[in-house]
Amino acid sequence: MNKVFPQGDVTSTTTAGPKALAGGEASHNHLCCSRRGACLSAFLLLLLATLAALITLATIVGFPPYTPGAQACVTPTNRTGFLCHDRRSCIPASGVCDGIRTCAHGEDEDESLCRDLPRSLPGFLVTRCGDPASWIYSDQKCDGTNNCGDCSDELSPASACPPCGPGWWRCQPTVFRYCSCIPRSLCQDHVQHCSDWSDEYSCPGP
């Protein structure tokens, strides 16, 4: 004799198992996703807070100066200069190691530059005179003034200095300070500065 099982019980038992299992897995997955989302959000908030703190600290304390090697530049008067670490300020070569901190961070008076002059200076800041033991700053070459003492910075073929500019009068100066020109401001001042007196009789003055 065949046994007949109630259809309702079989159906309910068969369908209830998978539904209950699926529901449990969905609940578990939803919980994991929620936890992961919460962890990710917390991590991002922590990262943003750290970045904000670093930016605030840098603003208060100040960013460290950019410190490249010594670099040459051209001053507004078209002379050789020293580029400060801010990469904007160009000071005259003769302003380096003069005891005055001209650059914002004082790198023009840095010990590495000034400890053994002129050997510690980069080559673009130095010009040798006729006497190899003597030297001047590069911006003092061809400035009309006898900085070397023998006029080698103004007259020697190696200096290749241009003719006297509009603010100068060409003559053979009697004053040791000048080599082949004198400033026009000295003309007609009732004092002889040229060996031929042209500063008093020919020079039209400034």
C-alpha cells in the first residue's frame, strides 16, 4: 500500500529552507557591507583630518626654503648677480659675503660660500685681476672703476670692456680710481681729473 504524504507539508518544508537561507545570507552580506562602508568612511575622514593638520602646521610655521645650489642671474642694471633661493631676488655679485644678509633666508652670507674667499665662491661671482693673487667680484668688471688697482678689470684685452657709456667722459684720468673714463659728474667742477684738462674745457658735463 502506497503512503501518501500531505502536499502542503512537503511544499512548505521544501520552500522554507532555501528562503530562510537566502534571507540569512542577505542579512549577513548587508551587515558586512555596512561595516566596510563605515570603516572606509572613517579612514577617509582620518586621512582628510591629517592633511588639514599638516597644511595648518605648514601655514603657521612656514614652508622650508627651497635650497638649490648657487645660481647666476642678471641684475636690473645688467650686471652679474646671485639668485636667492626664492628664485625671484637677484642681488649683485658684490653683495655676496659682504656681511649683510640681503636674501630673505640669508643664503648670500652662508658659511659654505664665505668660509674661504674666493675659493669657496662659485666661478661666476669671481673675476681675476692682472695679478693672479688679486680678484674682484664679477659685477665690478667693466664698471669704469679701477677695482683691481692696475686697471686690468677695465683695460686689458681679456676684459673686453665696452667704450665709455653716456654717463662717462673718455680721457686719460689723473685720478687713480679711474682707468680710461671719468664720470661726467666730475666735469666742470673746477678740479682737474683728466691729464689734458678736457674735463674742464671740453666735457659738457652731466
